[in-house]
Amino acid sequence: MRDDVAFLKLASQQGGCVTREQILATGLTVRQLDRRLANREIAPVHVGVYRVAAAPKTTLQELWAAVLAAGPAAAVSRRSAAGEWRVRNVWPGQYPEVTVPTDWPLDLTGVVVHRSDHLTSPDVVQRRDGLRLTSPARTLFDIGAAVGPLVAESAYVDALQRGLVTYRKLVDVYARVGGKGRPGSAAMRMFLLGSSEGVSAIESELELRFWRVIRDFGLPVPTPQFWVVTAGGRFRVDFAYPDLKVALELNGRADHAGPLAQKRDRRRARWLRAAGWAVHDYGWTDVVGQPSQVAAQLLDIIGSATHRQGGGGTEVVGDRVAG
């Protein structure tokens, strides 16, 4: 059993998996390895890759087995990498996904294999446990081809908000990997062209849906998460047009449902209005179910506030807005 200590320790660092080469490198002979296979102490997963029988089967173990079988240049990618980075609204998938170099001949049972000619730093990172996977920015680029544009945008915003990526990194990965016909290019290009860095301040799915209404209907871009100082305290509003003193609040199901939260919201609204701010509330039914009505109301709000301010600031032109 002492002969097993080295490879068992290594396997524990690799999700319970180890390669044939790694086992033999610890000093075990081929005969000793075969004996452990016969005794079912280790079990084959892929050609040349084994799992320790006593180790629990986990998603991490499947990823390690796939990467070890795919070779030293491979990396966990696409949905599997999104799962490891905890990307919002992206299902990790039924099978492990890995990406290998374009000229790498490989066929693994139960593994989705992708090929790329861009598979080096900064597109691939190595975690502390040694697992190679695509970087957050590269993962977001790749999943754009696997999910719809709305899910992709939600994932981009979530990653920006959590600090997984920056706008600069998204632009860099698009410039490096993107291009006509490349999977993932269209979704990221649409996002980069249709948003601004302020979107990284968005804190909820409802706020993101509201942001889409602003963008899709050509409305002036409000400031997200804006702090207003009043006589009753300093309050943060979800979106604001500061020059017009218009506050837009998004009342999601969780944060505003309880009686204490509703009391807090009413108190905040009173102080904001006392300070000369117009406060308008929107919920899921409004933003998701009636986006065109919300956009029309916002046009009226902006027009009225502009008139109230003496005609300066944002100007309403027809059914569109110019600011």
C-alpha cells in the first residue's frame, strides 16, 4: 500500500483521477498497475486515464478525466468552463466539454471536443488545483454560440458585475478570437456595440431587462445605481436621470416583497420627492410583460421633466429621444 501513496496523493489533487504515465512515474511497475486494475482499486475512464475506485464520482472528476485524456494542451471550455466560473443562467451541460488545438486528433467517448487555433495565454488559465480551463473572457465568448443572445447578455453582465472580467478583457478577446463566421462572435459583438460600461453596475435580472428596454427603444441612457443626498439621508436609486431629477426604481420579487422592505421603500420615496425628485416604480409585469408601454411612459416622463427643467437636457423628438 505504501507504493500507492504517491499516485493516490496526486489523484486526490485531480478529482480522483490519474493517468497511466503518472502512475508509472511514481515507481509502480506495469504489472503492479495491472494488478490494481484487476482488483478494481482503480477503474479506467478513458484510454490511459483512471479514477480511484474509492473516490466519489463528481462533475469535477469528469472534467479532470477529460482534460487528462485530451492532453497537456487541452482545457475545460464552453458550458463546462461556464459552470466552473459560476456564470449566471448557463447550464453546464450533460457532458464535459474541452477544447484542444486545431490539429489535435482526438475522439473521447462521453466528452464534447472542440478545436481552436487560439488556445494559449491569456485564453487559458490554470487554477490552483492544476485544472486548465478557458479564462472567464474566453468562456463568455465561446458560450455565445451555445446560448441565445439574451442568456449570453445576462452572462456577460453577471461576469462584469462580479469582477470576473472587465470591458477591456471582453474587447480584447473579441479582437483576438472573434471574426466573421467564428462561433460566439455575433453575440459578443452585439453586446459590445449595444451597451456601455455602466451596465456593469446592474445588480439584478430585472434591472438588466429594464436596461434592454432602454436600449431597444432608443431611450436616453440613465445612470445605474445613483446616490441621491436628501434631508432624510443618502439613498441609492436603481436608475436615474440626474439632470432631470428622475429616479426609476425596479421592484423585484425578493428585495421588495416583505412589509419592512415596503416600509423602507415608502420612506425613501418620500424623502426623494421632498428633495424634488420624481420617483417611478416598475416591476416584473411591467418590464417583461409590457416593455413598449414602459418605453412610452418613460418618453412622457422624460418629456415632462425636460419641460419642468425649462427645456434643457434631454429632448423628445416624435416617438424617439435625442439627448
